[in-house]
Amino acid sequence: MDAPDFTPDWLTAALAPRFPGVRVAGVDVLDRGTATNMRLRLGLTYEEQAGAPDSLFVKLPPLDPAHRAALDSSGMGVREARFYADLAPSTGLRVPEPYFVKVSDDGDFVLLLEDLVAGGCEISDGTWGIPGRIAPRALEDLAAMHASFEDPARRQAVAPWLTRRTEHGSDFALAMMQRVVTEFRDLLTPDYLTVGELYLEHHQAMESLWDAGPKTVSHGDAHIGNVFVDGDRVGFIDWGLLTVSTPLRDVSYFLTMSVDPDDRRAMDRDLLRHYLDAWHRHGGSEITFDDAWETYRIHATYTVIASFLSLVPPYDTPEVAPFGKMFRERSMLALDDLDAVTALRAALA
């Protein structure tokens, strides 16, 4: 599908189950772009509004065949659509409200979601992070979701399609990592380069380290570009890397790559304790603070894997390069602040 396919009649049929009696009169494309998916913002006018929104945020597979094939092979689009169809109502998190979800196993999907910007929510361009004052509630929300899905039987009942992480260093990723640590040394800190070089040699062991611990539903990609602020609450978007992994994957990634770095430095021990208190209060299995702290430091090294592709095509375009630069800077700060390379070396020994 593309923008012209979103006719008033199509949108009326799509929105009617959620807003009985709705009749869409007109559609305007307010914005469009392509990142992992194709994204549209649609403005709507109505013959009968019936409580339906004035605008929608739409996600679709990309039109470019090569891009579409890459998305299909990763399963990211279908996974996110299934999240909104099956899991979103059970997480307790602030997520965009889904108005219509269509998903098929062949990679086709359509998501009509709440337009967060129109609703007054804030999404960072990378220049600012989540304030420390609202980070505790975000961690409480994550802890509640994590603890509620630690039981594999509940995960199976709600989302039988959700599986464990399967990243073990693709040939493409390893080739690009080799290029980055060879060609871009002057842009990167010694610790960042060390993690990249260790990943080239020990990628399977490092992937296992990042997956170790209790298992639950994990957002998998809770960085500053995939969260939003709604008043005093943090919300979570872009669920394409949703997986089953350790809850501390989300915690470490959120702290290192979403929270304002100055606030993280001042508060990370307290924030980690706050998360553990909430996790245990909701019935999560025993995790000691000392174990959580070491896991947090080890997971900080994953930020290199999350950010290094920003240096190479097609992720280094003028449109996204400024965000990529700030993303890498967050990673380099966290590695230094947490002496994460020492923790990783000790875990690999």
C-alpha cells in the first residue's frame, strides 16, 4: 500500500470497528518518510467523526524491493504489528494507541496508530535525553511488564510467535564492523574500538552474555529514538526488535541510551535499585544488586553493536547522520563512565 490507497472508504472500514458509525470524508498526507518502515501522517476530515482522531500515524512495509526484502528477512515489521495486535494491551506500558492492525506472515502489514506529536507528546531528535526525574516511573513500568511475562506459559498464551534473540553476528554485520574499526578509528574512542574488535573475535560469546539471565518479554531497542515523553510518563515505540531476553537488556539500554547522560551518571545506581525493587515487588525472580550492576556494565558494551552501523551506508545519509553521531557519543560516554570494557573482558575470561 501507499498513500493513495488510504481512501475515505478504506479508512472508514478500517476505523469502524474501533469507532462505530465513523464516516471519513477526506484524507490529506501531512508527512511521509522511510526509515526501517514507510511512515505516513494522515489528516482526516469526517462526515461523522464518532470519536475518531483528526490524524493518524501509519506504518507500512517500504516500497523499495531491496529494502522490503531486508525488512521481510528480519521480521521486524510483522513482529511490531503482532505486538500491537496481541501484546500491547497486556504490557501496561504507555504505547501509541493502535486503531487498526493488519498483519500477514508474508511480510505485509498496516498499522494505524495514535499520532503522538498531534497529541502533545515529545520525541527526541537525539539532542536531549529522558530527564532523570521521570526515569523511575519508566523503570517501574518496565519492571511490571517484565515480571508479568517471566512465566513462559503466559508468554505462550499471549504471544506464541514471540521467540528468543537469535543474533549471532551476521556476515554483513561482521564485515561492516571490520570496516568501521579499520576506517573510522579517528572518530571513535579506544574503548569503543576495543568492543568492536572483541566482537569480531568473540561475537557468539558476547551475544550469549547479553542474553544471560531470567527471560521475559523485552522491547529490545529502548534507545532515545524509540521512546517518547507524555507529560511525566515515558512511552515506548518501534517494537520491531521485540524479543525474549533478560529484563536487564531493556534496563541497561534505556539507562545508557535514553536517559540524559548527566542524570544517568548521578542516578544510575539508585535507578537500578529502583527497578529491582519494582521487579521483585511484582514477583520477579531473585536478582541481586551486585549481579544487576555487573550485567548493566556488560550490556553497556552492546551499545557499540547498536550504533556502529550509523557510520556506513545506507545509515550515514545526511538526514540521519546527526542522530547517528549523537547515538555513538552516548555509547562512548557509557563505556567510559561504566568501565564497561573491563567488565566485558572479565566476563569473557
